[in-house]
Amino acid sequence: MELDELYELIDNQPLSKVFETYPAADNFLRNNRLDDIDRSLPLIDGLKKIDPLILEEFDLTPADCICELAEYIAMLPVSRGSPAELGELMICPGADKDGRPEQAVLVLHPGEVVSLVGPTGSGKSRLLGDIECLSQGDTPSKRRIMLDGRFPGEEERMALSCSLIALLSQNMNFVVDLTAAAFLRLHAESRGRAEPDALAAACVTYANGLSGEAFGANTRLAQLSGGQSRALMIADAALISDAPIILIDEIENAGIDREKAVSMLIDEKKAVLISTHDPLLALSASRRAVMKNGAISAVLTPSAEEAALLPEIRRMDERLTALRNRLRNGEQLGMGKREAQ
């Protein structure tokens, strides 16, 4: 909706009606200490009944409030509903670092995992960035992203990039000083999700099932370790976010149960693309895209021989994980039977 239409809506409709259409906009009132305003009235009439010192504190006039609420609503992410609404995302070929045409096409579907492999510097992060911004030939790779058989326009692209793609990078840095529960509750409310408190609690429980040392709902975000932060955001992406495409950059470095994390996202019908150097993750995916010199050189399906290797790779991984956990718990390792096997 255009800003002029939003101004008219806010001017003439009770706040309760505005928030029925835009549930997350109620956060605007909380952010400006206007929680107690009468929602049965239009905003301008409700503001006449509140303490004028509140507006003075934020250096606002009633007219400012209307403008800022309209702009707040206009910036809210566009929800696409369930992930099933996106049938496929296609990465159309661009060019490698030398300008040669990229040869392979990669298509992502809900409910599957694709791994992204290649040496450091081969272009994995560039590909993730292209997908995140829904590139249309305007990045160094010249790739174009197609959604359900069509190329999104510029305005749609800017709106969808907030709601269609969730990127979990190697470094998770929070810029708000909130508890884990408060942060998750705000995200659930911004998405218009029902029972935000229950969703926040579920996310904390799920995250603790992925990470090492447990943390509580009242733990502040700044106190979380890197692994705990990644675990929290994976749970958030699975349970709260309606983004159907999840991009993950090297989950093996997070110190979490990576197979369990991926399974959680698949259970929620997400399409998952994981950049990884981990053979277990690479071979567990339904397909793997191989990066060379900034381009996708091949898209491979695991062979029967690779599938047969997986149980042994998993046993090796479990042994390494057990050794890491013993070291983390302060144990000393000897050359006894347990390590020698």
C-alpha cells in the first residue's frame, strides 16, 4: 500500500482495525510508550487522551505520529505465508571470475538440502549473496534469480528480499540489548504469528537441543556464545520466520549439532543451501553444487558409492565429536583403548 493510502487509513480507521491488517504495527506504539492508547479510536483522536509529556519525550507531534506510523508500516516485511507458496528458486547462469559463461543451473525446492562446496575463494559466499539480494544481473557474477519461473521486478525484489530469504552467516552479531525471549517474541509479533510467547519458548528449547551449554529465555543476547547465537537463529528460522529459503554459511564452525539443525529446517519444509567444507554435510545433501573460479562448475547427485561411505563418515564424525566434548569438559586424553580405536 502506498504512503498516501496508509495516511488515509490511519487518519480514518480505529487503531484496532489498522492492527488487524498490520499486526506488527502495534510494536510502533510500544516503542514510543503509547501502549495505553485507546485502540477503538483513530490514532489522532487517541493521542488527544494521552499524557502530552510522552510525545514531548520523543519530540513528536500528533502529525509526526501519523507519518511515522505510516512509514513504519510501509517498511514491514511482506509475508508470503507458508513456504509452499514458493515452488522453486532458480539460479540462472552468470559468469566466472574471468568472464566465461557459467555452465550449470541450480534450482532449490522446499523440503530439500543442497550443499555448496569448493575451495576458499571459489565463490561460495558470492553465490549466497546473489540469492539473498535476488540478483538480476547487477552483481559481479551477472547471475539472475528466477522465482517460480519469472524474474522479480525491482520493487518486488526489494520487498521480497526481507521475507523470502534468511541468511545465517558465520558471525552472528546482535545490535539490540534484549533477552532471548524478548527478541524472539518481537520477531514473532512482527511476522504476525499467533502465540508469540509460546513460539519464543519453543525456539529457546530447540536451540538448547542444538548447542552445547544450555541458556535460558532470560539470557541476554550479548551473553550468548557464537554457537548459542547460531543455534538460536536456526531455531528462529525454522519456527518463526516464514522465509522459505534458508542460506547457511559453514554451519560446521558453529559448534552445534549440524545434522539435527538441518533436519529441523527440513521438517519445516524449508529449502536449505549450505556452504560447507564438511564431508558429512556435503554428502548428506540431496545434491551438491561445486564452485570453481567464481562459477558453479557442476551440480552432482550423490552416487551409490558415496551413499555407502556415509555410515563410516558419520562414525568418524561421532568419534571426533566425542573427543572434542571430552576436551571441552576438562578431561585429559591418554593413549588408552578409547582413543586408540
